[in-house]
Amino acid sequence: MKPNIGIVNALVRITFGVAILSWTTAKMVKQPWRDSYLCIAMLAAMKIAEGVTRFCPLTALLEKYQEQTAEKEVETTVINPT
């Protein structure tokens, strides 16, 4: 797993992930029956994990898609031999 985000991007993800995670846990203490806070907490934890590992699966997927479309453009160009 090769890092695909920079240091600054990783630090921003960790910072905002911790902030959102702390906010949602405070809200979950007051209203534990709300499932939306649990989903937001999971997304914040995912952002923290992305920052720590410096790997974002969505960025990797987008880069792979862009490489594939670039290859298709090269393959579709026809050179006229005449």
C-alpha cells in the first residue's frame, strides 16, 4: 500500500477527524439512540485512519480510473498509414 496523499493532507485529515470524532462522541453520550452519530463517528475514524496511513482508497480509485481512460484514448487514436 503506497501512500497517495501528502503530509499536509494527512495532518488535515487527522485534525478534522479527531475534531469530528470528539464532537460525535459527545453527542452520542447525550443521545445514544440516534444512529446518525454512530455513522458520522465511523466516517471520522476512517478519516483518521487515512491520515495515519497516508492512503485514501477513493484517491487511489480515481487515479486508477484516470490511468485507464488515458490508455483508452491512446488506443483509440488511429494512425492513417496513407
